Amino acid sequence: MSKDQLPKNYQMMQEQHPGFIKAVAELGNAVRQEGPLDEKSVELIQLSAAAALKLEGAVHSHARRALKAGATPEELRQTLIVLTSTTGFPTVASAMSWVRDVTGE
């Protein structure tokens, strides 16, 4: 992702607190390497967490990353509907609309 595609708030944090942002990125890289999960699985898990926490920007980001890692729109949708009994229909419905922002469906 180019710098121009990063959210403005993230860009500002990167400029104002470069050491902090570097540490967060390093943590993200480290946890991805700690086990057998492939990148697609990791992104679908993070998509699920972002949806559960109702984080629209993170849902957008992890949906894009999951697609780039080989996930299909159908896999994104299933990842979200699996949450229904845990997070409730309104949360899932909101997250579905945020994923559609990315998939163009």
C-alpha cells in the first residue's frame, strides 16, 4: 500500500511518532511468523476481530488485505456471518456493508 493510500490519521501518527509506528509494524510481522497460519487465514481472523469491534477502517483494510492474500468475496462474507451468534445481526450487517465498499458488490 502506498503512502497516499494510508488513512490520514495513520500518516500523521507515522510522522509524529515514527518509533511507535515502527514498533507496531514489527509486532504485526512477529505475530504472523509465530505459527502455521497462512496470510489469508490471518487476514480473515483480523477481519473478524475488526468487525466484532465495529472498526470500519480496519474492516476495509483487512478485507483488502485478505483479497490480496487470495480470499474470495464469498470467504469474506462467510467470515462475517459466522459472527452473528457472537456479535449479533446489526454488527454483522454493518461489517457486510463495509466489505461491500471494498469488493464493489
